[in-house]
Amino acid sequence: RVNRAGLSVSRAPGGVGTAHIITFGCQMNEADSEKMAGILRSEGYALSGSPDMADVIVINTCSIRAKAEQKVFSLAGRLKELKKKRPHLVMVMAGCMAQRLGAGLLERDAGLDVVVGTGRMSRLPALLRTARERGDTAVDVEEGWAGEHPAEPVREGAIKAWINIMFGCDNYCAYCVVPFVRGREWSRHPDEIVAEAVSLGKKGYREIILLGQNVNSYGTGLVPSSSFPELLRILDGQSGIPR
């Protein structure tokens, strides 16, 4: 399951190693961790509930406040001690801190091997291969979306599921880092969202939570145009999910 303590599911076939994911921050980050868990599982990793048993540790980070970043650095410092006992351990920093600080994170002596930005999760397998097979550090925090990985997310529960309907924010509020770490607003097409909801309904999910930094702006730039109320009406009529 995904929570602040980590993620644990049954062993995947393939046997390339074990991975542990630790999540800080918002529901968007929790959904991203489920996606990264699915990516890792599709690559043959078993997902461990303990960092002590993992060959790869992913820290999915939050930058909304300085205290959140301090907690991440404190955790990374503790996890770095594991590398003294297990030199093969690969430590990954993902999420908003990774996007904001980029390659500079490697200079902080936090034991990191891979830094992957908010829109680059589909590149995680390639970055891990660079770190594990060649022993090099790997960074991808380019702006822009690298595309969705085809792997099915490893979802926390069997009843409720997240669906991302949009990404980024164009408001640029003076107090908020989100536009700088999540990029400009863009919306998924309603057909794509409905297809995901229908698929979840067929798997027994009874509740979906629609995610976005600013869902009231959903549909801006879509052709043909759409809106959040219109999306809700479509989902209510076509998804087959009661909530």
C-alpha cells in the first residue's frame, strides 16, 4: 500500500531486485507513487515494505514548504547510512524537490544516485539502468511531459482510485512553488479520462477522486473545448462508478 511510510505489495515476476517507495506531500504525489510502483513492478521489481530490504529506494518529495524539504533531507541522511552496509543500494529522489533542485541535489552528499522530475516518471527504468548497470548518477528534470508509461499503477485500495485530469498551474501565486515544479497547465482529453474511469469500474472500484492542481481550470486549451462541470456530467453518465 502507498502511504507516508512506504509501499508494499506482493512480489513481481522477473526478480531484478526489490524497491521501496516513500511518499511526502499531496494526493498528486500519492498518485504519482502508485504510478512509479506500477512502473517498477512492470520492470520486474518486487515492492518491499521496508527500506532495509530494498535494492532501490524512491523518495517522492514535496516542496510546498521549507519544513517539508528539511524532512526529506533528514530522511535521505538516515537512508544514506544503509549504503555503507549495502553499496549496491540505489537511492532515487523524485517529485517536486527533484524538479526544483535538479542536479544540485547530487552535490549535497545525500547519497542520491538518480534524480527524476515530476513530468519524467516514464524515464525511471532507463535512469535506474544507468545507475545500476554503469554505476553512474542519472538526472532527468527537463521541463515538459515525457509521456505516460503503459504500466498499470499499483493502487492503494480496491474501492477508491485517483484519476489525474490535469497537470500544472498557470496562476503563479506569489507564495506557491507549484507552477515552477509542475509546469504550465494542461488537461487530459475527456475521452481518455472516461476510458480510465470505465476500466476502474470494471475492476470493482466504486469511487474515483479527480486530481489536478487547479481543477476549476480543467479544459483550458482543449480542442474541442471542455470544462470541469462538463467532465463531471460525462463521468456521471458514462463511467458506471457511483461516486
